[in-house]
Amino acid sequence: MPMPPSATTPEGSSCNLNGRDTQQVSPGVIGQQHRLTRSLISVGSNVCRICHTNTAKEPLISPCRCKGTLAYVHLSCLERWLNQSCRTYCELCRYCFNAVETPRYRWPESLRIWISHPRNRTNIQSDLLILTLLTIVTAGLVAVCHLGMRYFIIEGKKIGISKLWTRGAIWFFLTAVILGYITTVYLLGRDQVSLWYRWWKSTVNVRLVVDPQLLRRRPSDESFQDHESHDGMRETTASTVDAS
């Protein structure tokens, strides 16, 4: 039984209806959508990679070879990060910044800070204890050898050892003990001083020397122009589709 013409649904009618609905969207609405997407992308991408903010008080700069979302940073945030990490290069791309380093502390103040640290104070106390015990032992050996030298000479003669050989052996023993004591004291002091000296030299204030053009450059404007050009191409494409 043939169906009425009004109830006949042509093939692909649903696609045609969807196509007509899509073509009825005005180019202005599409442009608003693109501009909203552009603003969201611009706000989300141009932030400082350290503090994750973008304030108008301080511009964002790109001082190294990092790209993408890690390219921009505040100068103050970067200097604070370099001072805390005691570095003058980017940890990501290994770019060496043009930096000026100045000592953070004078040596008396740095020595006081070094000693006040609990771990360093414990190490110093341990070395002082070792030094005290070693001094007592060395002083006792020297006193015994010096005071008992006459006794050792007399006992040496009884077993056929001359006075010269006995005295020479005692002085050789004393020399070895004293040299060992001096060497140990030197090594203990060198370890403590070298650790403090390396820390003192590495604790510096880092100040970056930045090209003034980087401070005047606004990365948000560059991103805005890039998104503007892409949105312009999209709007032109949408207008062409509407016209067809």
C-alpha cells in the first residue's frame, strides 16, 4: 500500500536538517566563542612558572631557552629561586644566565651561622672530643718517655744495649707520636674548615643582568596576536561556509 507523500521521509533528511541548523549560526556567535577561547588560553598559558601567577605589577620575561608554559617567569621569582638553589643556570634547559654574584655574609657572620647549625655543631663537638682524648694520650706518652728515659737507658745497659741506641729509639718514638698528633689535628681542622669555606663561597646573592628589551616585551600581547590571527582565519572560513 503506497504511503502518502507527506509521510515520506527522504533519505539523508536528518543530515540536511542538521546542516541547515549549523548554517543558521551567525558568524558573530562563532567569533565570540573564539574570542572567549582565546582569552582563556591567554590567561592560562602566560603565568610565571614559579609562582603560577600573572600580575600587572611585574612583567613576565623569557630569559632562557625554555618553551611553552615554562617559558615565562617573573624576574624577582627567578632571582629568589636562584638564590635559594645557589645556581646561576636554568635547571631545565641548562642555560647560563648573565648573573652577578656577591657574598651573602661576611666571614665572621658566616662562621657564626655555620657553628649555630645543629648538624655542624654536633660534628665540631665530636672532633673536639677526639682532639681532647688524643691530646691527653699524646701528652702522657711524651711525659712517660721523657721522665723514664734514664730508667730505659739503665735497663738497656743490663741487656747489652748502648746508651746511644736507647736514647735514639726513644726520640724516634716521640717524634712519630708528635707527628701523628699534628697530622690528626691538621686533618680534623681541614675537614671542618673546608666544609665551612665551600658553604661560605657557595652562599651568594645572585642578581641577574637582564636585557631591557625583555622587560618591555609583553608575552600576553604576542599570544594575543597569535590567537587573533588564528581566530581571523577561522571566522573567514566560517563566513565562506555560510556564503556557500
